[in-house]
Amino acid sequence: MAEGDEDLPRDAKIVKSLLKSMGVEDYEPRVIHQFLELWYRYVVDVLTDAQVYSEHAGKSSIDCDDVKLAIQSKVNFSFSQPPPREVLLELARNRNKIPLPKSIAGPGIPLPPEQDTLISPNYQLAIPKKQPAQAVEETEDDEESADPNPSQEPKTDVPHNNPQRVSFPLTKRSK
């Protein structure tokens, strides 16, 4: 054993020997701790899933089949194989049948036509309708004269500002 291995936990010694058996000689000491953390987290996840499967089956304790099922479900949902090469080639052929949009000729970087871009601004401004100050005062005077006894019921009618939406089409600037 190397110097300092005596005070390492058994699991850390196992990780260190696994690294050595794979030909990894030079690594930072923190790598062992990272592998241990990953290892412990994986084991806890598998055993937690196995316990859920065991409880669902009505068993009093976890058995080997529950652990196998938990590992298999982790493998099925954690790792996925890429599609076969033939499928990828067919997808590429179908995509490449569609021609690219023609570019705008001019100085600088060639760009596609404006209808094919998403960089042009598209926005709307909300402009509130303004009421003249005199019209507001006249409506308040009319309401007071219509109700001779206003103290019995508080007024709840507040003029609503309905915003008016305005959009501006973008046009090309003339040079």
C-alpha cells in the first residue's frame, strides 16, 4: 500500500484500487471523495426504490428481486441508446431536401430575407385613453346633482382607463 493508505476508509481504498486497475495513476485526492459520494448516492437511490417495490408487493423486508428491479429501472431510465445510424441518415436526408432560404446580397454578413428572420422588432404600445379634465369634472357635477343624499352610499364608480393597443408595421428605411 502507498503512504497514507492506512488511515483511509475501506471504501476509499476500493475506489483507489479500482482507479489503479484501470490504469489511472495521476489524479487529485478529491476524485476519490467524488467517486464515494456518487457511489453512496447511487446505493441509497437503489435501496430506496427497492424498499418502495418491497412495500408495494406487501413484503416485510427487501429481497434480491427488489434490488434487481430497482437497478434495472435505474438503468432503463438513466441510460438511453442513440438511434441506429440508418435512422439518423434518413432523418438527415429528409432535412437536407429542404433548401435553405436565399440570402440578401449586400455588404457585410449575408442575411436571409426579412420574412424568414426573427430579429425584426414586433411590439405593440398600450396608450391609455385620456379624458379631458373638464369632462371629468362635469360628470362628477352631474352625479352629485342626480343624487340629493350622497352620504348614505359611497360612490364606487371610478372611470376605467381602457388602454388602446397600437401596432406599428416596420418599413425599410430609405437611404
